[in-house]
Amino acid sequence: MRAQPEWLMEPSDVWGHRWERCENPLARRYMEVTCRKESLVILAADLRTMDELKDLVGLVGPHIAALKTHVDLVDDWTADGWNELCELAEENDLMLFEDRKFADIGKISRGQMAGVYDIRSWADLVTAHGISGTDIVDGLCAGWADVQREGGVLLLAQMSSRGNLLSTKYREKMVAAGVNNPGVFGFIGNGSDATELAELGVAVGGRKLIWTPGVNLAVGDGEMGQRYGNPREAILAGSDGIIVGSGIHGVNNPRGAAEEYARVSWAAKLERLQDYNKL
Ligand code: S5P
């Protein structure tokens, strides 16, 4: 059991009604980590080699609140190398979030949690589309149960990419289907558009967490249709965690960038506290 360092602010004070309403133990764990590290940054570690991944996590680990991976992006993946990465995440108090964007029927998604990468054995969180129906959440949870673990699903309610097909109606259905499901950790929202994000926030009503990709301190368009918004604005609009990839791993000084994103995210979270209803 990890020694519990004193945090400067209690998670219940910082997270208010989300702390009360999000009963998912992993959501609570995330909220505690944010207070220990004073950071709402989820690192999108989109790198191609095991060494680069481990170096990056070693560098920025103290400033991030969770680690998001794309396991199938790694050229030199090995089970042992991945175990080392998982250990490094554990040392840095980071939940592992595999952004697999599962989308198949429940039974196949359960099987895909196994396979070569055996995602069910190391990932605490995964992403899923609800396009084939939200039984996918049961399938993914059954995958974790197959190895006596529990995890949480982030359903994609919005996307940051230009031209995506996740309409308002689709978002409403995702939220309605996921908001009371204990297997759902939260929703992915569009960090590049504060108006859209605020609508998602109202629909979710603090009952689940909202994590947002598509944020960068250099606002504008990214590569191949990616769109970016400002991290402070995303948090003020209702984001509970900013997913940052190239803003950290794509710059000369990733550690400095991670510190800066952490500072900005925490300041915005405290700013949001001033309006109790937006806790
Ligand atoms: O709508 C989305 C959903 C996700 S999970 N848009 C996204 O960009 N993502 C992921 O966030 C994407 O797969 C990538 O890992 C990260 C964004 O990376 P960045 O380099 O653009 O910050």
C-alpha cells in the first residue's frame, strides 16, 4: 500500500458534488491523484518505441494524473518491456488508460481485452464507442472480470477531430446509456470546443467524469483534422481531465511543458471552484 502523502486540498473540497456522485472507485482514485499532484493532465503518450515511452513517463510522471497509451502504436512492443512501463506508471501513481476505442459487439470486445496485448491485465481504463450498442460496456467489464480485475470505460460522447459523426443526438444517447452504468468511468468530450463541451457537462451533471482531448496551449489546428482548444477554457467549460499528447511529447522540453499544463489545469480547476455549481 502506497504511503498517503498529505494533500494540500481535500478531494471532496476540490471535486464537490463529483466526489459525492461519482461512486466508481477509479474515478475517486483519479480525483485523489489530481489533488496529490495538483494536475488534471492525462498524458497521451503517443510514441513509437518502448525506450521513448519509458523515458517520457520517467520525465513527466510527477506532473501528470494518468497515463494514456495506444499499445498498438509501438514498433518494438514486448510483454516484458510493457511490464516495465506498467511498473513505472505504478511508481508514479498513474492509472493506465488504453485508448483502444473498442467498437465491436460485447462478446468480441471481451475477447479483444485478451489477445496478444492482454489489455485487461494492465489497463485500468479503456475507451469505447457505443456505435454497436452499449452492451459493449458489459463485454469490456467481463474482460476485466476474466482476470479478476475491475476497470472503467470511457465512452466517446464527442470527438475533437474535424468532420466526426458524433452528432448531438448520438451524444445524448451515449450519456443516457452511460451515466448510470457502474462500468462507465466517464465520457470523452471535445476539448477543442468549449460550447459543445459545456453542453456535454450539463447532460452528464457531475455523475461521471469528462476527459477531453483536443487541447493545446498553442490553440489552432493539429495534423490531419485534429482541432485544439485552450486547456483553461476546456476545464472552465466542464472538463475534469485534459488529455495532452503533442503539447507535451512533441516539444523540446516535455518536462517543462507537463509542468506548465499541470499548473494551468490546476489553476483552472480552482477557478471553477469559485462557482459551486460548476464544481
Ligand atoms: O476525439 C478524440 C478522442 C481521443 S481519445 N480525439 C483525440 O485526439 N483523442 C486522442 O487524444 C488521440 O488518440 C490522441 O492519443 C490524443 C490527442 O493527441 P494530441 O497530440 O493531438 O494532443
